[in-house]
Amino acid sequence: MVGTALFAFAHPIVVRVAALSRLSGGVSTSSWALAMIAPPSGVSALHRLMALTALFVVGVANASHAADPARCRELDRRYETGKPQLTAIELSLTLFDAADRNCVELASQLLDQGASVDARDRLGARPLSHAAQAGHLAMVDLLLQRGAPIDARNLAGSTALFAAAERGQTAVVQRLIDRGADVSLRGRSGISPVSAAAFAGRASLVQLLLAHGGDA
């Protein structure tokens, strides 16, 4: 049984949505999103948002490099069920989940329907950072093709490249560098991507970043 609580804070151009979900195992997780769009109107929209968020909450720690067909099918089924009435903010919430699960086809559909590559989670991270830190190269490619800001920073200052370097995602780091990511932008506490990779014991990544102008 899943219990949910929803809090929405409206601003003329920013809507913050928080959803808390308690799963049957007693583990609580949370998912927040910021979308630079107008808030949904009416009680029915809020009810849809509450239900969708409860269904789509997922932890990045559970993400794998390859798409999980079963998880993507389930997410796709939920999307198709609610698709006729989804608002732009609901689409963007679902995009985060698709990025975490590496559901590339669904992510493409969501973007076609109005999901934003510039949506932000509660820490200010965009979908690109979610995909980068999970090592989802195909998702990274899709989001970049759709205009995701490559050097966008979260509230701590970390970019997608920093997130990938910290997690040891060599292929993603290389792709972001090839696409023009700034290797010198520091993340939280002023730590550089080189230092983040070094702390994680990723010697090959350290060499890669240094070879492209990174510094400690």
C-alpha cells in the first residue's frame, strides 16, 4: 500500500512540487521537481500530480547502466494511461524517472509532448545530470540533442560532467568533453572534477580530465 502527501508552492513562473512516498517495506523516498512553467490549475490536476509522483518516485541508487525493460515497460504503461491529461510539469517529473531508468524511447516521447530538459530536482540538478551520474550514455545523447544545457549547475555548483566523474562514468565523461563540457567547473565545496575522480579512485578518468585541461 502506498501513502502519499503532496505540497505545491506556486510562483508566477516556478512551481515546486514535493511528493513523499511510503512503500510497503516501510522505506520513505522523496522526489521534488522545479519546472519553469505555469502551475496546473484545479483540484483534478493536483490529484493527478499526486498520483503520478507517487508512482514515478525512484532512487538514482537503483539505476543501472542498461535500461531495465520491465521497469521501462511499467513506466511507459503508467505514462500511456495518464497521457491524455498530463500537464507539462507532470511530463517533466516523468522525464526524471525515465532518465534514471534509462528509458530512452519514453524520454523522447516526453520531450515531444513538452517535458523540459531544463526542469530541476530539489537539489537543482537537471535530467542530464541524472543520466550522467548513472552512466546512461544513450540518454545523455538524447538530452543533449534536445538542447539540455551541458554546463548547467545544481545548487551546489556541480555539473553533469562533475556528477559523471564522481561516479566513475568514463564513457559519459568522454562524451560530455567531446560535446564541449567545461572540465574546469568545480562542484560542491569547490572540488574539481579531477579531484572528484581522484577521490573515487578513478585513475583513468583523472588522466582523461587532465589531458583535456582539467585541474586539481
